[in-house]
Amino acid sequence: MQIKDRFTLEIESVAFGGHGVGRVGGFVIFVPFAAPEDVVGVEIVERKKKFARGRLLKIIEPSPQRTEPLCLYYGRCGGCSYQHIDYEYQLIIKQKQVAEAFSRIGGMLQPQVSAVIPSPRIYGYRGKAQLHAAKTAGGFQLGFMDVSGGRIVDIEHCDIMDETINEQIQQTRIKGDVSFDNDDLIFWSGPPGLPDEAIVRVVKDREFLVPRTGFFQANLYLTDRMVDEVCSLVGGKKRGTIIDACCGSGLFSIFLAPYAQRMVGVEINEKSVKFARINAERHAIQNAEFICGDIEGVLKDRICKKDAVDLIILDPPRTGLSPEALTAISSLESQDIIYVSCNPTTQARDVKFLDEQGYELQSLQPIDMFSQTEHIETIGLLRLR
């Protein structure tokens, strides 16, 4: 098999990352924008020792799972990869991908993965956009990176964004108010009017202040359900101390505080810690404290002081947790760990580490916070054996 060779193949499945999987003589070929049961014509664009990547030339026989993408830029823009697949089938694909990650990376023979909780809105759900800008001979480009990651796709409208974000993008284009200092342009949904530093998010009828450059769950219509799922794992029994690692602006801390005698949030971003304290005060949470620092450093201090911890909730970035952080977490020997992740591959890796330290995975609940994309959020519960 060589570059530019052409083949006809049937797509068997969709791999984590969004590419269809087909085979020629047992050799795996990954094909973007292909759906399971498609029969497609492809051209080989990259050849590796164990697999190849193909470019979709034509759909010879369309899959019954295939649907018409809504977005005009779909196929060029790298933001979405599943718009061509029926939404109900997207959920099945993502459930299988989570199970495969925990089997292959987590070393579990038959991981029990619950059905994916769907998003109430599959378009227009995102409350934050991060766009790239670049100068051109005639002005500037404003958009997302293309499927190769090397060029900007200039966009007027993004179908998965809340409409207030699209309005802001249009206003930015009209005013030409674009910086070219390598910083991305960040747009949040909702009306303007607050100080530049603060963004308001509403979850379960409670307002949260978030720094403009900070993190918050992106799905405007599913964050309430995510909070409910996390709280349900705590159970009815009140805990002594709960630690919310990677607490951001205090989302989980505020809702978990009633379940604890003492709530401790840990966050490395100073602005997020500032807003977490403000949010706790605004919601009359009196049993919470927030510490600015890295997880391993703060938790090692707890270990030295021999502070008892009953529950730890983790919500790290896509890269997951460092071995040092995982060691510190397991050394506290809390009864339960709730692990929230937007990347099941790094979550599976970290859960395998915790399993080796005596924790058993009790449940895995995927939740589709990123409809139409290859990403999936997963809530896992681990319990000390």
C-alpha cells in the first residue's frame, strides 16, 4: 500500500477522535467524515507501519446512519466531526468508545458503561467560543483551524454556538476589532454589560461568576444534569471533608457543600479561586474554603497533617492527572473518588493507576457535553476496596 493508492472499503466503526475505520486485507485505514456501514472510495494520504490514513473521495453506498450536516463549513473546519451521523447513533458510538478506552488503556475486561446522557440541544448549545485570527491581504480571517490543523477556516456563523456568540462574531467582523498578537479571541454567550473580567453562568437557578479567561462547562443545557449526576454519587450520607480538586470557580464545590461538614476547593488559577470565594459568599456557603495551588502540593500537605478526607472530586484538563497528583490522591485513602473527565483515554489511564492503589471503578456515566464533535464527558465513581 502506497501514498495515492485508491481503494473501495466498507466502514466498520468510528475510532476515538472521529475517523471511520475500514480495512484492506486486514490493514486498518482511518477515514475522516465516514459513517459506519458506508461503502466509500478513498485515497491513501499517509502510510504508517500498522495503519494508513485515507481521504474520502466519494460515498458509493451511504450508511443508514448517515444524515445531512447542518454546517456550511463541515468537512473543512476541524471543530466538528460527527454532523454527518444521526445523533442517536452518535451516542452509541461514544458509549462504545468509552468502553474501548477503559478496556484497552484501563485494562478492564468488560467495563460497564451506562448509556450516554444526550444533550437537550444538539446545535446551538455551546456557551463559549475560542477563535483564531490572522491578517490577510484584504483584511483578516476569523475562525477555527481546519481539519489539518494548519489553516484557519474563515467563518461567519458556527452552528453549535449559542446565537449570542454568533452575533458577537458578526460585530467583531464589522468593527474589525481583532488582535493579531497570537492570542485567541474568546466569546462567551449572553448579554454584555459586566466588567471585562467577569462572566455570569447560571446553573440550577444559581449565578456563578467566572473569569473571562477561565474555564466553565461549555454546554448551556446539560450542566444542570451533570451537577445532578455528580451529587447523586455522593449519596444521602453527609461526609466529613470533601475535596474538590481542579475546582475552577467553585461549581461542584457550591453544590456539594451541603453534603459535607467541610468543603475544600483546590485550583491553580488565581482568578478562578477569587471567583470561587465570591460565589461561595453569594450563595451563603459557610463551610467551604478555596486554596490556590497545584493538586499534589496541597494534597501532600494534607497527608503530612494526617487530615482525614472522605471524598475527592476530580475534574482535570484533557491531559488528565500527573503521576505525582495521583500518588497524593491515593495516599489520602478517601473512601470515594468521583472523576469527571472530558477525555476517556487519559481518564482510563488514571483510573488504572488508582485501581492499582486499591480503588475499584463502580460506575461510568458518559454525558454528551459536546454534541456533533468527537469529544465526550464521563463521570466515574471509584471506591476504596
